[in-house]
Amino acid sequence: MAKIIDGKAISKAIKDEVKQQVEEWKQQGITVTLAVIQVGSNQASTVYVNNKKKACEYTGIRSLSYELPEETTQEELLSLVRELNDREDVNGILVQLPLPAHMDEDEVIRTISPKKDVDGFHPQSVGALCIGQPGFVSCTPAGIIELLKRSGVEIAGRECVVIGRSNIVGKPMAILLLRENGTVTVAHSKTADLKAVAKRADILVVAVGKAKMITSEYVKPGAAVIDVGMDRDENNRLCGDVDFEDVEKVAGSITPVPGGVGPMTIAMLMHNCLESVKLQGK
Ligand code: GUN
């Protein structure tokens, strides 16, 4: 049976490290501030945003909350982002996605100062990641690297397969695994013989958005399996992209859903808020 990688415990350890740094800085007169913007009232977004605010409270990071109505115009949102870019007392800016359909998400992301881009979505952050320069790293893939390292999973020299090529998870995940000296393959919906490709992996990261798609037939015995999925099963229960009951019989280690990758995303956001203070040279 696979070892369970406990994302809840590891994320708490990271939040506790952040909390300690925030306290130290407080004594030196430095406050860490994150501005969180939500436009409209998408239910899932409200849950995510509330969890982010709770994590701020836990770590001692000051959070400024902007809840804008659905009808907000692109220009109104951009001018708020520009105002927050200019504010000395704001370190990180997060615009919760998705935005309402009438808005241009890419333009909003490009308007956030790369020095305050704690989500790591700005093209400059992505470019810096690709060429190994300092900058913010997207929270979910950064959290997965922490999960692997803190569970003693060796990355260097090993076969890593990422299934999924999104800008937020798959692509930055591949670059980060490469940076850790893994041998990386990115597979996707058009990959021929996905089972055979996945089965090569010592580390298999799954971000496809299809409930329980990955069964033991895709998994090499002893592999570390990281499940980024947040899906609903036939009984409407939360589950991942990996068929946990089946895969845990062959994997060496595996993340559960919930309690695996999910909590790490927010822990790394808190970590990125510390990075924002450093990047701004405070
Ligand atoms: N929507 C879903 N996940 C995320 C995230 O990590 N950041 C932002 N800004 N929006 C999201």
C-alpha cells in the first residue's frame, strides 16, 4: 500500500514557517499585505477567496478585500489594479479567476506589477521561471515541488510525467521538475498511448480535470502519484483525477483528494507574499 502524502500537515508546516517570518518582520516594523480582488459572486471563487483570507489571518498577513459587483467594467478593474500597484503598503495583488465573461483576463494579469504578482501568472513571471531568473512561481506547481521534497521523493534524474498542459499547472510544473533535474515528459489529451507514457513515470503529476480517470493501469509500481484534480464522483463526492482506491495498491506514495495538493496552493500563496516583500527590497 502506498504512503499517503499529507498535504494538510505539510501545508500547516509551511504556514507556520510563514507566520514566524511575519512575526519577526512585524517586530522590525514591516507589515506584509495582500490585496485580494473578486469580481462577481462565483460560488467556488467565494470559497477560495475566503480560504485565502483565513490563511492570511492565520499567518498574520494583512489582507485587503475588494469585492466588486459583476457589472464592474474592465477599466474600473484596471484602475484599481494600477492604484494597488502604486501603493507602498501593498505587497501582493491577487485577482481571483475566472473573471466575468465581459472582461479580458489576460489584460488584467498583464496590468498587475510583476513585483506584486503573487499568483505568478504575469508573462514576466512565467518567462523568468523558464530561464531560471527570480520571480513568482504559480502556487499549485510550487506546492507540488514542496510536497515531493518534504516527503523525501527524489526528483533529480528520475522520469517525471505531467498529464495536462495548462498555463497555471501543467506547463509551470514541467519547468519546475526540470529545474530540479527531473527528466520531464508533458502528456495531454492528444498523446498517443497515454497509459504507456504514464507508466514510465517515477513521478506522475495528474491535472486533467476528469474524475478518477487515472487507474492502476497508468501507474508504474512504486511511483509517486500527485493528483491535482478537484472533481465530483458519481455520488457527487469530492474526488481527484486519480482513482485513489485502485492506484494506492500499486503506487509508492500518493496524494489524497481532499487533503493533498489543495491546501498546498494556499500555503504557497502565503509563501509568495513573503517573496513579494523581498522582491520589493523591503
Ligand atoms: N482560480 C482558481 N485558482 C486560482 C488561483 O490560484 N489564483 C487565482 N487568482 N484565481 C484562481
